[in-house]
Amino acid sequence: MVKVSLKQQFPPLENGDRLTCYEFERRYQAMPRHQKAELIEGVVYLASPLRFESHAEPHGHIITWLGVYEASTPGVRLGIEPRVRLDRDNEPQPDGVLLITPTAKGQSHFSDDDYIEGAPELVIEIAASSVAIDLHDKKKAYCRNGVKEYIIWQIFENKLDWFSLQQGEYVSLEVDANGIIKSQIFPGLWLSISNLLAGNVQQVLAVLQSGLNSPEHQIFVQQLSNQNSGGH
């Protein structure tokens, strides 16, 4: 019997292909592992190689910020570029997600093959060449599927938007008098946008530490602990 490889069985993914999630996953598994592909509203998008200053470095800064929050908040997990099965037409691979674990009553879960199924509480996208996708089709898909907060950092425009899902629509969270945006889903997750845009990571983490020291974060940690233990 002649063995047929996955690459021979399935045609390669191409930008603009219109597929179901099932067909998308079959073809994706046959592709080289270094190639990033997403299915957004039933359309395939292949990512370009990442440049340092326009993606890789900003990505590192925002993941550092989120990682410190995760380390201080049991019951919360951070993922970098995970595959997310949102619905039959959408399998994005966002730059980052922050989620409440299933045992702490989060709204997503992990499949048997280790993908995220359902909507993480917070999704982050670093937008350079993909601005149109991230601001339109991806935003619509995240909103429709119940991603509670969506951060999109537009590198070339030097702009960051933080959206909160309210009554089925995304509303921009505003900075306070100190120039800080505070998450409504993750108490204590505070961000100084001006310092992040300026690359001042030390000050970004100092502001975050103030959030981690806040009473609301301490209450949140206790709530997550109670949910994990089955308490009330």
C-alpha cells in the first residue's frame, strides 16, 4: 500500500480561501509549522514574516505586562498566539489572550487537542499590516462571540484602543485623570498607554504594580480562589 502524506492529500492554504473550520484545520495541519494562518469570517489569512520594531518588540512589551499580571493572579492564564475556535467560521490566532480558567468559572475551555474553545475574556492584537482585519472582521467576530475586552495596538499609528463589550457592542474604555486605563474584567490590570507607546516598560510595570496592590485586585484574587475551591 502506498502511503499518502497530508501534504499530498490537501491543497495548501491560500489567502482568500473560503473554508469551514473543519476544512481549514485539515489543510492547516498539512502546512509547514512556521506558517501562521487564521480563519476570519470564513476567509483564510496568511501572516507575513514579523518585523522587529513593528511587531516583535511591541508584542514582547505587552506580553511582559500581561505576564506580570498572570503571575500575581491565580486562576488567570496568559497565552501567546493560541489557536482559538470561536465558531464555525472563525479560528483566529491572536497575539495574546488572557483568560479565567475553566475551574474558576471562565467562559472558555480547552479542547482534548489543546486548543481554546469559546471566547477568552481578553484578546490582544498587534496591528501593523493587518490593521484592516483587526479593526473590522476580527473585531466583529470577537464581539459576536462574547470576547469581553479587546485590545488593539496600531503600531504605525502609535495608537492603542481598549474595547469593552457592553450590551452586545464594543465601547472604548477611557483613560482616567492619571492617563491610566483599567480593565473592567480583570481588576488591577492597569495600563499607562503613554508609557507603553513610548516603550517605557519600567513605568508600565510600576503602574501595573499599583493595580496589583489595589483592594479590587485582592478581592478578585479571593473570588477566583473561592471559585477554584468550590466555595461561595
